[in-house]
Amino acid sequence: MKLKERFFRAGKEVVSTTKAKFSDAKKDRRLVILLVVEFVLVMVLVGAFLIYLNPAVDLPAPFSASMEARVFIAILITAVVLFLYSYTKDFRIERNEKWLKTKKELIKK
């Protein structure tokens, strides 16, 4: 029974923490927008790797290229994503500070 109670208590903790984070996100629109931007950048990278580095994928005639060109395009897309990602440095530092603050508050409880 103890294990079941601990899981139940941990579940309540997760729900309360999630609610707190969503309420913080509602207050800070910038946080939500930058998280969406990070998600989109990751999806662009995944798409580039899946489409351009997978030889089994046949691209339409105007976009077909040799494997060397595909690797170059994937590297180019990665460079652009990393360049755009570098603009979110301040946000990532701020997010980590908020995360550490939340973690310290949870430890105090």
C-alpha cells in the first residue's frame, strides 16, 4: 500500500507543478512563443535529416539531387537552425533560472 500512496502523492505533485507552470506560461507570453520557436526549430532539423539524409526518400524532380548535395543541404539547414537558435540564449538562461528557483521551492517543501 505504501508504494501506491507514494505514486498517488507523486501524481498530485506532478499535476500541481504542471498547473503552476501553465499559469506562469499564461502570464508570460514570451515564454510560450519562444518554446514554440524552439519546437519548430527542432522539427525543421528532424525533417531535414529525414528527407535529405535518407536515400530511400525520392524527392520530386525539381528537388532531386545527388547524395553529396543532399548532405550539403542538410548541413546548410542545420547551420541556419543553429544560427536562429543562438538568438534564444537570453531566454534559455532565464528559463533555467526559473527552473532552478522552482526546483529549490520544491525541495524546501
